[in-house]
Amino acid sequence: MLGFTIKLVDENEEPSKKTALLSAEKRSDQWSMLLVSVAETRDRHAFSQLFSHFAPLL
């Protein structure tokens, strides 16, 4: 995995550092495939499926 540093500003406007890990692996689960489809082709059906599943959880 690759290490990547992200600079964030919290509610107090104080800079903080968080580390995110990026993976070179490609995921093939249903949700990942739907996200890729939305990102690459603006697939409205894929977005609808994601929204229907995740919106009630928010």
C-alpha cells in the first residue's frame, strides 16, 4: 500500500495531518463497481442503486 498524507483543517481551523492508505488492488465488489460506473460514465442507474441503498443509512 502507498502512504499518502492529507492536510485537513478541523472546526477550530487548526491544521492537522491525517494519513490515508491507497491500495494498488482493484476491488470488484458490487458497490465499488457501481461507484466506478458513476465516476467514469455518470451512470444514472448505478447512482440510483447507490442512493437507494446508502441514503437511508445517513
